[in-house]
Amino acid sequence: MDKIGIFYGTEKGLTAAMAQVMYRVLGDGIADAPVNVNQARVADLLQYQALILGVPSYGVGELPGRTTGSEEGNWEEFLFRLDEADLSGKRVALFGLGNQQKYYDRFASSLIHLYHYMVSYGAEVIGRWGTEGYHFTHSHAVIDQHFVGLVLDHHNQPELTKDRIITWLEQIKPALLEKLPQSH
């Protein structure tokens, strides 16, 4: 594929909505329409060299899936089907949702699981995001004072969501496009 693939898991639809915003900002000439991992096959994801993957926060910083009682946005099940796939040569940017007021002690921690899976499968993960402007006490998704991807708190900071998405996409877009054939 010569476009960026966008895949997401969702609980109540907010992660899907954020993936749609990213798709509209990037444009259909650069990205394909976002796909819920519940609707995706492994081959769908593997056809892309550049990916944006999104995850909601769930439970105590877990990935949504069967073991957590979630039927929607089942990243856990999808990653199990990847079964040690080789993602070498793929460049992946991650985004996650969280609620820093309600879950200040585990804010957006689900994102770290997706990060660890992608790294273990050989993907190059890009798109770290600063923790400035957020108010939380702990997040497993923070490494070296940066989130491992874009974190959005649309519940408590909806006025910042679009600007954060645009800024992050401007930051990662050159690195993602670099993985695509030279037609772009």
C-alpha cells in the first residue's frame, strides 16, 4: 500500500472519532480510512509500511479484550492473531485516550501495552509526545518524561484535542511518508 494505515480499538466510539479526525487532517490522498481492529484481518495491517494505531484506556491500564470483558475494540485479540509477526521495516505511531482527572494514577496506561507489542514485533515506534499540559500522578505510558505516543483527554481537555492532533501529525507525517513509495 502506498498510504498510511490507521487502525484503532474503541470502547464507546471516542477512539474511532479521534482516528477519523486524523484521517481528515491527513487527507485521503495520504491515509486510508480508519479501520476498527474488530473488523480487520492481520493481512490488512501488514500491507502497510506506515501505521497509526490508537487505543482507549481500559481498566487498570490494560488493553481492551476478552480477558478484560470488553467486546469492542479488541486489541488483545487482534495482537494475539499477529502471533509474533515480523513488523521489521514498518514505522508505527501510536495514540491513546485517557481521563487524567478520573484515572490520574494510571492515565492512558493502556498505550504502553501497544507500544511493547509493536517494539517486540520489530516495528520502529515514532511520535513521542510531551507530558506538559496534563495533570496526572502516574502513567505507564511515560518513558523518559514523554508519552510513547500522542495522548488525548477529550473528556477534560476537549478544547486541546484538535490542536494536539494537528501538531502531532505535523511532527510524525514526514517520518511516516518516508516509508511510502516515492509517489508522495
